[in-house]
Amino acid sequence: MSTIIHPQNHPVPVPHHRHLFPTKPPPYPPCSSSLSFPKPKPKSHHHRPLLLASTTAVSCHTLYYKPYICNDVNSLLTLLNLSVQYSDAELAKAVHACSLKLQEDTHLGNSLVLAYLKLGLFNHSLNVFASLSCPNLVTYSSLISGFAKSNQGSKAIELFMKMRTEGIEPNEFTFVAILSACIRVLESELGFQIHGLVVKMGFLDSTFVANALMGFYWKFTGNLRLVFKVFDEMPQRDVASWNTVISCLVKEGMYEKAFELFRVMQGIGCFRADFFTISSILSACEGSNAFMKGKEVHAHAIRIGLEGNLSVNNVLIGLYTQFGRVRDVAVLFESMPIRDVITWTQMITAYMEFGLVDLAMKVFNEMLEKNCISYNALMAGFCKNGEGLKAVKLFIEMVEEGLELTDFSLSSVINACALVMDVKASEQIQGFCLKFGFGSNVCVEAALLDMCIRCGRMADAEKMFRIWPVEHDNSVVCTSMLCGYARNGQPDEAILFFLRCRLEGTMDLDEVTLTSILGACGTLGFEKMGEQIHCYALKTGFVADLGVLNSIISMYAKCGNMNDAIKVFDIMPVRDVVSWNALIAGHILHRQGDEALAVWSAMEEAGIRPDTITLFLVLSAYRHTNLDLVDDCRKLFLSMRTDYDIEPTSQHHASFVSVLGQWGLLEEAEETIENMPVEPKASVWRALLDSCRIRLNTTIGKRVAKRILAMKPQDPSTYILVSNLYSASGRWHCSETVREDMREKGFRKNPARSWIIHQNNIHPFYTRDKSHPQTKDIYRGLEILVMECQKAGYVPDTSFVLHEVEEHQKKEFLLYHSAKLAATYGILMTKHGEPIRIVKNIHMCGDCHTFMKYVSIITKREILVRDASGFHCFRNGQCCCKDYW
């Protein structure tokens, strides 16, 4: 005799019938060559092989057993077990057909219901249920459990209500199933009522029911107190009970409490941790940055025989990835006896975290089974490592392959377009998202807005912001807009937007917001506003954030207040490399090379490892020293690889060339560029060209100009430089051709703009600007100022006008440059003797520089101008830059 297990959990003896079945029937016997099966038309080519194989298998299996199907109940029950075991729906239907010829049997009916549920044929299971004259507790429990597990919680609840109306009392299995259904359909009220019924019927002592209640309360209330109340009142617990509570603690971030409970569990001899326990504790180690504790748990997992467990190893890969243990991750992966798609995907993520893009791609290419999550991981990794183009190409491959596109997929490719900063590509991906209905997804919308900002499409970003749904949280989007204005050269718009959002209460101030607004204040030179933000940070405790403090240092330095910048730096409890960079950059901005080098020496003494930005700043500092320290600069430049493991970039070369040019070593500067290991960028040649201009060396200057003109521009600054060189040599047609090419590629030149802060208002000026309310007074005052300067010896230098116009028009162009308009407004609106503070977004032209010297003499005023090269302090006809800028 052999036995089969019925849903009632009672073993039923089944006699061997040799004339009915072979002793060991083959599960899938070979098909006869005379049989042919139509090839099904698959819905998706990704599942074609699996679909065809399963169809063939089912047909063969059913044909094999059809001759043996009879009217014996026990035999039919055996066949039902086989149909579930081999996922043979046709066999189950054949058994169902045979059962209709017999007298109704409750056991057989329940088995049919359960078989159909396991095969995913829910309508068939309901048909069997409807045909039963007296469905019992087992019938209802099976249906409720089956529908709950298949995410059809509403149907499960409906069946539970029907069972109650028919007077059938639930048991512990019914309670577990209905609580699971309540969790899936978010039916909290019914769940609370079920708890009351559990207490009333005395099932609270059931371990299974108590475990389900803990899961329910955690899901709906997130209240650990209720979870622990159920846990503490349990007369008996199993491993699942402990796992439930430990898992809740880990999800709540209460890692120490989770570790404590794990130790208590281990102290109780009758409980042995399983893979779920170990996985939860490893997640706690990852969340609490407890690497050594994670190693201990890993060792414990090996001791209890879980070293080959798939779930445990997957969590371990995440743990070692977080702590940068690339070797441990690789060894663990190679030693895993079983791997699934999660394992491979985690390895892609791990290698991308370590910056090993090639290894991540190798793992991806070796994957036998890939899904959209694998593609998403690779695409996100490309974005993390700055490989925007590769991410876009991978997304195109996903679309062509017909893979499922999630909001994460779209967010990743949108981020990739933002990295590439290609306006046309960003417009195309935005159109794709809208066309396929992802435009209403909050995550995708937020990513699209950020992409528009990073691609310089602020007008489109503003349109998206204006129609942003009110019901969604605006705070994050407001912060993105604020950062966008600051990043895209619109600091005044950033200030206005910030004040408006604060007035409307739509923006929460956090570290990111404060850093952005401080950056905008620094760019504008708006010191009073920056001081207020500093005070707010002190009041709210945000000064504890290192990024905020670094931004405060930078803000004060850009506003011309190095004393306060140094004070903030000195009181910092902790400093990182950005802090030191901010202070060094501040001194360079003020042309204080010796002070910058003193900070660099202190940084080295403090043991702070410099980054590529640090070395660029330190090299630049040698341009502003009182003594010729070229030898020290050369020594630092040549030791970058050996001493600091930093490869010199074009920026470093340009900075070193500027230092050589500053001290008259033009030949060595040219030779340095010629010996560069890579093709020199236009910025490097420009550094030498500026030095030739200052040193009046036309011989080298002409050679450098030819080099620049021979280059194919790739960015706006190079386009403008080439165009200006053509204009300066009188080749107007070539200049216009370059500018036309620039316009066709979507590049735009930021117009020259100067501004002055007066009575907490920003007053901006463009060249020949007449938009200011006091334009008449400003223009009249400027004409008088120019006349007085000319009496003192000022002669307009029309060589700085790069337009093909008559000489008198060139003088008119020079007269109304933005810096001159701002200076005139400052003189008119401030008291006699007060310094005039002007900020300009690009380099000040030579004529304006000369003009400011004469103005400082005539007005007996100190004029401070901050342009792209740094601060110019004009006093008594002299400038602190010594005419080198």
C-alpha cells in the first residue's frame, strides 16, 4: 500500500493497481512520431521556447495517462496529485470530467478545488466549488488561501464572508489566509475585526495565527508596540515568530534592538536561525555600517550550514559591496553553488559601485537569463560612472528587444540624457515618455524636470513646474528649480524663486536648499542675504552639515569678505578636502597667492589628501605670488603623478602654462603644450595666448592663434574664442561663419552682464541696456564721467570692439559696456566715499579696466569689480591685479 496526502491532511491508503498503472510511469514519455502538435503563436518572443516546451510536455503526459483514467476515487486522487506535480492542466480537467460520472465525493471535490488553484485555474476551482452541495471548511480555506496568494484578496474576502453566513467556523488556517488577504487589499478595518474574532474563538494561542497578526499590524500601523504586544503574549513561538519581529526592527532601522533580539533567540536552545533570520541580521549590519558584525554573522552562517544558501549569499554581496570589499564580493560570487538573476544583477551593481564598468558589462554579457531589472542595473551603473551615451544606447536596445520599461528604466535614461547634456536627445526622450503615457508618473516627471534643468532648458522646466500637480510634494521640485537657476547662470532668478517659495510655504529648507541658495548669494555677491542664510543655518543646526559650512566659506569669499570666510573655516570641527579647496579658491579669487600657498602647506601638514581640484588651485596660486616661485610650481606640476597619483588634465596644463606666461617664460610654456601626452584643448592654448597679449609677444601669439583657428570647436567657449580671433584679424566673414555654426548646434553665448546690489535689490545691466527705470540719469551721468576721464587722459581703446562697424560706432559701443553702466549707477546711488561693488559674469574688457582706473581717481572712490578672473580693486588709478588678468 502507498499513501497520498489530501487537503484534509489525512493519509489515505491507495492500493497498487498494476493493471491500471506501470510501476514507475515516466512523467513525460516520448511522443509518437505520428503525433504532431501545432506550434503556438507566442505573445512575446522572450518566452517562446518555454511556451512550446510546456505545450508539448502537457500533451504527451495527458495522452499517456488517458487510457488509465477510471472511475475509482482513489485513482483519480492519485492522478490529481500527478497533475499538480507536473503542472498538467489537461490531466486535471480529464480527472474532473471523470468525477462528474461518479457520486459527489467531498474529498475528491476539495482535491479538485486545490489542484485547480495550484495550477492557476481559478475559474475552474470556482466552478467545482459551485457544484458542491455541501462545501466544508477545507473547501473554503483552500479557496481563501489560493485567492489571497494570487493577489485576488477581494475575492478571498468575499468567500470568507460567504463562509461566515453559512455558519462555518474558521480554523487557524482560515485565519492566516484571510489576514493575508487583508494585507494584500489594504483592508485594515476587517483585519482588526478578524483579530477580535481570533480572540473570541480562542485561536490567539495558535503560533501561525499570532505570526499572521504580527505581519498584519506591522503592515498597517507600522507600530512596533502592537507587534511586540502580540509577540510577548504568545504562549509558544517558532522561528517564523522571531523572524517576523527581527525583520520589523530592521525595516524600522532599529538595528541594535534587532541584534539584541537575535542574541536572545540564539540563547534559547530550541531555536536555530534559518536563512531568513541570517538575511535580516545581515541587512541590519549593512544598514548600521557594522562591517565586523557582518563578518561575524557570515561566519555563523557558515557554521550552521548556510554558506551555500542563495538568499544569504545575495545579501552578503550587498553587504560587501557597501563596504567596498571588491575582492570579497568576487570570491563570494565565484564560490556560490547556485546563482539566480538577483545574484547576477547584484554583481553588476557591485562592479559599477567600484567603478569597474568593464567587469560589470562582462557579467551582464555572461548572464543566461536577463530581465528588465538587469538592464536597469547596468543602465543605472553607466549613469553613476558618467557613461551617459552607453546608458542611452542600452535603453534603445531595451526598446528594440521589447523588454518591459519601468519608471526606473525611464528615470535612468533621462538621467543619462542629463549627463550627456544633449538638448535634442533630451527633447526626444521627453517626447517618448509623454507618448507612452509615463508623463503622469511623479518619479519620471521629476527626472524630466531635472533633465531640462541640466540641459539648460530652463524655459521648459518652468513650464513643467507651473503645471506640477498640487497633490504631489512640491518641496523636492522647488529645490530642483532653485538649483537649476543657480546652475544655469540665473542667480538673481534663484534668489527671487527662493523668496517666493518661502513666502508661499512650498519649500522645505534642508542641506541641499541651503547649499544652493548660498551658492547663488556668492555668485551675485549678495553678502547680506548670505549672512541671513548663515544665521538661519546657525539657528536651525544646519551648520553641523559639512556641505553647508563649505558653502558658507565660498559665499563669503565670493562676496569679498575673506575675514569671515577664514573665521568660519577656523571654527569648523571637521574639515574635508572641499573645505580646504574653498579657502584656497577664496584666496586665489582675491589674488592672494602667498596666503593660498600657506593654506596648502597647512593642508599637507594636516594629512589631508589633495584631489585634482586642489592641485589645479595650488598651481593657479603661483600666478599671484609676490615673488617668482616658478621653480616650486614646476616641481609640483611634475610630481603630480608620483606624489599624489593624479594624472594632469588639460586644466592643470592650462594653469601651469598661465604661471609660466605670468613670469615671462613663454617659450617653456609653448614647449610644455607641445609635449602634452594628449591633444591640447583650446583652453590650454588660450592660456598661452593671454600671456602673449600681456607680454606683447606677437611672434608666439600668432603661432598660438593659428593653432586655435585650426581646431574644430566643441564647446561654446571655443567657438567664441575662434570667432573673436577672426574678428580681431579683420576676417569678419569667417567670424560670422563660426557663429552661425555655433547657433546651428544649439550653443549660445552668455551675454555680458554686470550688476550691483543696492538697498538689497539686484540692479543688472547689459551692454547698451536701457531697461533700468533710471536709464536717463545713468546715461547722462556716464557721459559726464567719460568726459572727465578723457580730461584726465583716458582714451577709448576700440580694439576691444569685435564688430565690423565704423570707428565712431566702436567708441559708442565701448561707452555703454555693462560694467561702465553699473559703475555709474553705483556712483549716483551711494554716498561719497563709499566703495562701489560690481560683479561681472565674464572677463572685463581692457578698455573698461582702464576706464575704472580713471574713475577711481576722479571720484576718489574705491571700486571693487569681481569678474571671471577674480577681484579687481581699483584705488587711486591702480588695480590690485597689476594689469595681469
